[in-house]
Amino acid sequence: MKRTKSAIFSVLMLCIPALAIGETALPLPVMNVLDYRKVPHDVLSIYVEELASGDVVLAWNEDTPRNPASVEKMVTTLVALDSLGPAYRWKTEVSALGDIANGSLDGDLLLKGYGDPYLVTERFWQMLRRIRQNGIENIAGNLLLDDSYFEVGSYDPSAFDRAPLRAYNVSPNALLTNFKVVRYYFEPDPQTSQVQVTLEPSLDNLEVVNRLRVANGACRGYQRGITITPNDDLSRVTFSGRFPSGCDLYMMDRTALSHNEFTYGLFKSLWAESGGDFSGEWANVVADELIKDDAHEPLITFESLPLSEIIAKVNKYSNNVMAKQLLFTLAAEKYGPSGTEAKGREVVREWLAEHGMDFGELRIENGAGLSRHSRMTARHLGSMLRYAYESPLMPEYLSSLSLSGLDGTLSRRFRNSALTGQAHMKTGSMDHVSAVAGYFQSRSGNRYIVVMMLNHTDIHRGPGEEVQEMLLRWLYER
């Protein structure tokens, strides 16, 4: 007879003690699930500390460096919050290089980016509306794009997992728009055997070749049977395969074009939608080399959401490219442009050392945790969480984390249970890595720092989350 997940947890929880069983012994429910899933005990690291007293409640392999996956974002966002401040805003400058008369710009329009991590379609549209409000309806020249505030260098989006079209593999860019991602909508018409494909945002410079056909069947299967074939420069994408008739609507997010080509396509599409006229091309420039007049002022300076809102999007929804943008921003703010990944890593190390957290084993690669090489220990991450909790910026930091059973990456976990709403945590998962870290409140009202990291073959396929739940259920009863 097949056991359900809840039935397994019920059996494992029978051994739960009311109090801690010792700082160096695993709780029985945790050991039970490890043994049930045939996971060695030594691949697990745990650090639990009571916030009020500072007492270590549980420590297991707490000094063993492990890959934290996306839990690494907790480091990047804390350093950014403390260094830049919760009210920090990025800017995007828009300059008119020519005379404006009778609603027409007789020249080029220049966009200079400073790394806004959330210049999505809706906000980009707001920026264009500001341009229109400054008296420009028609643009006679070209669109000039300056993304020199970051120096990304060579970047292979397929290096991590050979999935270059996935949104999480997008490279950072100082003029990042809509994460360089298109959302495709697929709707079948069984009568004609055709599949309608629509795009959001619509990009005139992205060619879509639709060779999909409808096939009878339930709405299931990998990518619903859709095969995606891009050309070399991602300016054309071909969809082929058999799409199930049982699907009313299917959505798929994938990257497209280069960064500058995407921004150009988005600008051209939204400008036309708003009634403006523009038929120019685009060019990559460096504004400081182009504009020699020290007295030149941008037409508008469009500001981002405040950092406090940005880190919530990074941590709650584990947005990789936004975390990378933070790391490059830290570098550019401290050392001056152009910001680089290496300089960003140095900023993080210096900040930790300045605050008494010189973690020798710490290794971060891109600030997002999307790496096979990142390393940190559970104890050191716990020390960082202690600092964050005692900081004046604690409310902003805690509110950036997922709330168990309610939002973010924890929205579907611990629902309708005693654990709902008890944890503010960041999850981390990739092949053979499962991690969670943050703050937890027990039934008695005691609050704890909790860090758990598991590095083991296939641990991400479910066993890791089971071990996490056993730990939290055990801790809840304290």
C-alpha cells in the first residue's frame, strides 16, 4: 500500500520530544526521515539558535562548508540593504540629443541605465509616458543605449545547466528591461488543428515561427509537447511539436534577443502603442563619450522602486538576475563604474569583515546562488542572521523573506497547518542541493534562527523538503 506524504510525517512525528535532546544530537524525527529516505546523516548541516538568549539549541555539522543554493541571496540582499539603505533607488536617464519642437525630437533619444533590477514592461511604459509628457511625440533619429555602468564580460547562459533560454540564466545588464524575458501564450483550436501563439511583451524584432499542431490528449507532458528551437542570435524562435487539445491555455517564459535588442524592441513596440512615431534603429554608446557638455541635464531621470521593495522580490521569489544586479550595483557604488562581479564579491567580503564576520570558507560567485561552487557554513549564516535581527533594518529584511504557507517560494508549503505563518525564510534548491534559512517562531512564542543545508544526490527531488519540515515541526513544539 502506497503511503501518502502526510502519513509518512505522522509516523515520523511519533518520536518528537517536547524539549531539545541535546545540542549535538539530531532530533529523532529528522533522523527518521533521513533513514527512511536513505540519506546519510553527514550530508546535513543544521544550526538553530534561540534569539532571546543566544543559546544554541541544535548544531549538526554546523562548520562544514556546503553549497547553499539560492539561500546565498540572503547574504547579497543584507549587504545591499545595509550598505545602500532601504530607500536607495536606481535611475535610468533619458536624454534628448536634438531640438524639440511641435512634438518632434529632431535627433536621437538616449537611454542610460544604472542597473535597475525591475525595469519591467509596466514600469518601462511609465518611463515612456514621462517622455511623452515632456513634449515628444515623434523621434526623427535613433535610439541610443548606454549599458556601460556594468562590465559583464563574456557570459555563457548555457554554462550552468545547458538551458540558455531559461529566465534564471539571464546575464546582468545595466539597462536590463523585463529581465530580457518574453512570456508566450499557447491556445489550441482543435477544429483547425492550429495553435495560436501570442507574446507579452510584443516585440517587432523577434520572429516567431509557429509549426505547432494540436493533438488529442490531456494537458500534460514536458512543456506540453512544445519544442523550442532558437537561431544563433535569439532573434528568431521556432515552436514545433504536438500540443494537447486538453490545454485551454499554457504559458511559457523564455529569454529572447540580446539585451540591447530586447530594449529596442520593447521601446519600439510600446512607443507605437502610445501613439508615438519612431522608425529609427538602435546603437550602443557610452554617454560620457557622446555628450561633452558638462552642463547637459537629462530630459528625465526615471527612478526605480526602493531597495526595500526590490529585495522582497529577490528573496520571496528567488529572482536570480535581480540578485546579480544587486552584486554589480554594490561594486559600481563602492568602486565606481563599471561594476563587475569580482568587485561585487569583494564588497561582500569587506562588509562581512567590517562587521566581525570574516568567514574564511565563504565562496560566492554571482550573488544569486546559481552556482556549483558557492560555499558557506550553517554557523556563519546563522551569525549573519543574528546581525540582521539586531540591526535597525531588521523589519525590512525580515519582510523580504517568504512567509510559510502564505507567499513567495513557501506559499505552497506548510499550508493549513500549525506552521503556517510561523517562518520567515529563504529557500534554496537546485540539483542535489536543498537548503532553507531564516527565522521561526514556536508554539510557545520563542523565536529562533534556523539554518539547514543538505548536499546529496537527488536531495532536491523531495527528501530535502521533508527533512526541513521535520526540523520545523520538532522546533515548533518547544
